[in-house]
Amino acid sequence: MIYLTQLLDKPVIDASGEVIGHLSDLGVATKEVFPRVTSVAFEGKERKPFMLSWRKYVKEFNPEEIILNKDWSELRFSLLQPDELLLKRDLLDKQIVDTQGMKVVRVNDLKLTESPTELRLVGADVGLRGILRRIGLEKILDGLTGLVGYRYPENLIAWSYMELLEKDMSATKLSIDHRRLHELHPADIADIIGQLK
């Protein structure tokens, strides 16, 4: 497993070995149960933004770098499609309505699963572990809790239990399985809505 915040700002390298930019975001196709990463957004020279198709151009990746299969001059840039969203821009630090816990939580990181050729979004880390990972203190937490034989749990909400409530990504809010709303008491729904303001 790999996390979005581990990939951000890592170098994007073309087939000749030249660093052509640094990863700024990943695009995913939202219509899939576990959305596949479809595009790579990066900042090139002079912080100019670019976006490439993951399927067409990514040769390999790891938490340290994204390696492309073409030279800079052969790359053709793409646009985000209507059913796609950007993980950092549209989800990271946004709110999720947890209808099971009847509370609003914040997306601290995004967990991805990897195969040799693709990445898929698994879920949103809404716990302390996600915050500590972002500021580089997750290993310290593991060291301290490991001394007493305990591992601090990850607080993950699976993507398959989330659904976009608003298509306007400037104010993205997600819901855990909206079909469960009919099971909630109206006072609980009012409580959740009040937390979103």
C-alpha cells in the first residue's frame, strides 16, 4: 500500500532520465468501485502545471519517483475528464460525512493499492496516523507504541462506502453509503448537516 502524501512532490522522470517536474496530484476515474489512477499532474519548469495519461505514459513508479516511457518531446498532455477528480485538490483535507458514526471527519491522507502497472484508490485515512504521516512522525508513533506491544490503528473509510454529494469540487463533501440515510433519525441527520456548516 502507498499513500498520496508519500508521492506528492516526488520527481517525474522521462525516458531519457531527465527530471521534468514534481508530482502535484493524481487523477482518478470516479465511476469504478476502487477508482483507478488515470492521470499524473505535475509541475514542470517555472512551476508550470502539466497533466499526462497514466496508462499511456507511466512506465513504473514507487514512493520515490514516477518514471515515464517517453522523452519529454514525445509527451502529449491531457485534460481531466468529466468523471475524474484530482485526489489532492478535490479530496485531501476535505470533509466526509460518516453516517455510521454520525459525525463529520476530515480526509488526512488517501490510501492507494498498487499493482505492477496501476494504482487504485482504496480509501480515506481520517485518523491521527494520517496526520502524523504527513508531518513525518508516523514512524515515531510506531516506535513509541511498539515499546508497549501496541500498534496504533489506521482509521480508514473505504472508497466503496463513499459517494460524491456535490459535483462542484470546490466544496467537495462525501457520504458513507447514502442509502443508510433512511435508517437515521431526522435529528441525527440535522446534527450531521449542522457540522458541515
